[in-house]
Amino acid sequence: MRYLFILFALWTSNSVTASAATLNGLPPIRIGVSNVQSGASKSLGQQLMRGSDAYFAFVNNSGGIYGRKVEVILKDDRYEPDPAVENTNDLMTKDKVFLHLFRPLFLRPFKCPDGFCWTILAG
């Protein structure tokens, strides 16, 4: 959980695309997740998402982050490297996520077309 607090401490005003999921008329903070959701190891990713969904539901029900709802975009990488790379690229370039969430061990900034995107990576 402390890594999620680091995420929010790093939050600054970053341009994100508006969507229908808004709180107080403000665009959401989009967080991308690429993890295993199918196959033999699917319970790893599903448990991560169960906990993340509960936390972000609490955040959104408490007014969001500075009035902005948190929106999680999930992509299944089947615990394979090629889909994980493709999902990461799509999340950052097409979905325009502010942060990409992996198994949290450290943060690394990536240069995105519209500015910097933060990624929590496993080491």
C-alpha cells in the first residue's frame, strides 16, 4: 500500500484525455495495469486487481484525488514478455495513462509523447 501513496505524492497536473468517467466534471487519473489475467498463473494478477480495485473504489468514493476519479485500465499479458511490452506501449501511447502499475518495487519515468509517464516496475 505504501507504493500507492508514493504514486499519489508524485501526482502533478498531467494532461489526460477526458472520458465519461468523471468526478466533479474533471477528467480521471488513468492508471494502466498489464498483468496475468488468464492461464495457469491468473490468480496472481486477479488478486492484485482485487486489492487494487478495492483501494481505488475507496479513493473514488472519498472524493478522488484532488477531485479527480481514478480509472484503472487492465490488459492481460498472460505472464508473457511480448504481450507485456505491447500492452505497456498501448497503455502509454494509446490509452494515455498517467501511471503504469506493475508489482511495485521502484518507480521509473518513461518519456511519453505528451510528457512523462510514471511506471512502477518489478526489479
